[in-house]
Amino acid sequence: MPIIVAALFCAAVASAFAASNGPDLETILTPEELAQLPKSLDGQKVYSGDLILYPDKVGALGAAGGRPWSRGEFVFEFDGQTGTQQQAFRDACAAWTNGTALRCVERVDQPNYVRVLTHNGEGCGGTADASCSAVGMRDGMQDIEIANGHWTIPSVLQHEIGHALGLIHEQARPDRHLYVIINYGNIRPNAEHNFNVHDGATALSEYDYNSIMHYDNCSFTTKSPCDSSDKATESTWTISPAPCGLVRVGGAQITALDLEGIRRLYGGPVTALYGTQRMAACGTHEYSKTQVEMVCGSACAAATPVQWSRLYQEYDWGCGFMTPLDGPKFCQGRKQEFKAQWWDKDDFHSKCWGGTLTERWTECGCTNQSLTAMCTNYKGSVNLNKLAALISSEDPNLKQTGLMIQGLLKYAKGGYFSSALVDKMPEVMMAAYIRAEPLATAAFHCHLRVELTIRRLLDSGYQLSVSRFEALAREYDII
């Protein structure tokens, strides 16, 4: 009874506040490129590769006009799909919610939502083997169009949902020139815009060759045979990894860094409370020596020793003095890395009429290092200065989120929570920030405080379980 009374008291302070939306994103298409793109029969959509553009929103990313989904709720509505197809879509969406604040919600009457369509070649600009989506949330209804043959390929569904959540292609990042080479001569005519760089994009993680949002080596190629896993077919690739020791780019499943990007996109200032760290849970990069030094320094403890492959030695000779060869430039011309250069001299050599024969050697190759990736360490300590800034914020949402986080940390430290619940705290904090209304957050915090106090009076060893916490949080629409 006391807990019920507490619930009624705390719930009385809840009221409605609208969630704020993120800013619109910038276009990466020129008017000339936009004019060349195919349109839907009704003229309401323009197709750019696997992206759907809406003419009334051509000033935004891809030009899709996307922003993060309000309250972290990805709302969708099926349109004629079979039960199996519907479940495949739900499963693909659920993969993006792992440890994030996202929620996949089937539409009731929400004004902003995704309509899920199936096509047999009439969608996505008339390409039967293409699926496509808008980027991020736009006002009203927007579409995800799935090719009929793609319903059994989870990676395609996850990729298109990733776009709808607000993610661009990995190789469209402003820093992509440090990681991949675009072979424009192999790209299909009028498809070059699919490889444009989005200069206004914010990198949400380190460059991820295995990202589900990365094109593979053969995307939009005009040449064959093209095999993303076979270096021998590199002359047909549209995308080559900059390190000559790497082969395949583009992943078939959501990576730890893909989820890191979603947490940062939807976690707001809560994500910033935690520090970043190189951890096995973040995944592993296969980078060149130069790339490792660029992101981790020349003495990076998180990287394996340098491995060389595809070694090549250039030899020439002359009599007497030889001008030094520019080894790094020579190797660069071979699309390799410079390893070493040396000279051998033989005096009284017959080839030089008894003079000195000089041999000049240059060695090129490809380096590779495995580097533990960097991501947010949600099991680490919270930055108390940043938490204090949240609490003192004039934004009521930030303020109440900060106060709730302060309380949760106190209860966790005092042993009021089970270990499983402690591990779930960061996810709850992100959900509270993006989804809960300020007074609902305050009411939830009030209820939690009263309930824990009463239960500890009845049982000094009581610890709140994940199931009870989630049931309570749902009452206040926190998760």
C-alpha cells in the first residue's frame, strides 16, 4: 500500500513536453546531379542509389531532409507484406536497438512514420535488385522500399533501416580519402553521385571498413568479373581500400561501431558523460601502419606488430656514383608503401672496367596492423563535471535527466541495484534523455526513491531487479 500511494503521489507531477528534433542535414548533390536522377511515377520521390529523396526536402542530407526520430522511436507501418516479411523487418530493426535508446514501434496514429513497401522493379528508380530508404525522419509519411528478393537478406534490411535512422554511407564521410580510393573509371554512367562526400557530416566513430553502412568494392561497377573478396579483380572495383594490404570493404552485419554511432546520435549529452577507450568490445580494425599512427600514435599499445605483405624489390646498378631514388615516391607509384632502401658497392668490378659498381635497392610492400577500436566505455566512471553541467542546465529535459542520473548513480553505488541492472544503466539514461518528458522523469525518480526506501526498510539486503526497474520505467514512459 505505501508503494501504491507513493506511485500516485509521484505520478501526479507528470505532464507533457514535446521532444526536440535534431537539425536538418545538408545536401551532397548538385542541381545538375539531382536533375538526372530517376523519379517515382507520381513525382513525389527521387532516387539516388539506395536513397530516397523528397523534392520538398532537397536541402538536406542525401538530399533527404533527415533528423533523428523523435523520442528515439522508429515508427513504421507495413503495406501488404507477408507475416514472414513483417517479422524479418522487425528482427532487422531490433538489431539496431541492442544497447541503444532506440525503440521500434509499429504505427497506431503517429504523424511521422515509415511506410514499408515491397517492389518487383517498379520501385527504387526502376531497379529490380535495389532496396532504398530516406535518411532520418522527415515530416509525415516516408517510404522504405524493399526489393522482393531482399526480404531474406537481413543485411539489406538492416542497411536500409540504418539510413532511415539517420546514418549516411560510411564512405561518404569527409575523411574517407584517408581510408578508401574511389575508382571513378569503373562506375556506371550517371552513378558517380553515389560516391559524393558529405562535407557536413559528423563522424560518429572511427572509420569502419566493416560497417553495414559501407558500400562494398563492387558497388555500381560496370566491369566484370568483380569479386569483393578477390584482390585479383581489383581492376574492376569501384572502391579500393587505401592500404594495399586490405581487400574487402563493406560489412554484412551491424558492427559494434555502427551501434556506437546510433548511441551517439540518439544518446545526446548522456553519451558524453562517459569517456572513450580502446576495448575488445568495440571491435577490431585492420589498418595500415600509417593509419594506425594517424589515429593512435606511433607507439600504439592497442595495435599488433606491423606485418608486411606483397613485398617488391626494385634493383638497378651503375658505375660510380648513383643519384638516390626517391623511394617513397617510387613505391607510391606502385600503390604500395615504402619499406627500405640500400646500396651495395663492389670495387674493381669488371662491369665498370675495374671501377666501382654501385647497386641501388628499393623495397616496397603493404603493411597491416590489427588495432582495437575506440568506443565509449559505458562501464567506466561518469564525468562528474559534465553531470553537474547537466543538472545546472536551463533546459528542463537536461536538468531532470541529470538529476535522475545522479540518483541512479547513488543507488548503484549504494548496492540498491542488481549487477545486471547496473550494466543496463547507460541505456536507461540515454532513453530517459531522448524519450521521457521532464516532469515524467522527475516523477519516475520520485517513485524510485520512495520504493527503494520502503523496500530496504523491509529487507536490508534488497536489490532492485532489471524486470522490476523496467516495469516501473514503462509506467512513466522512460524506456
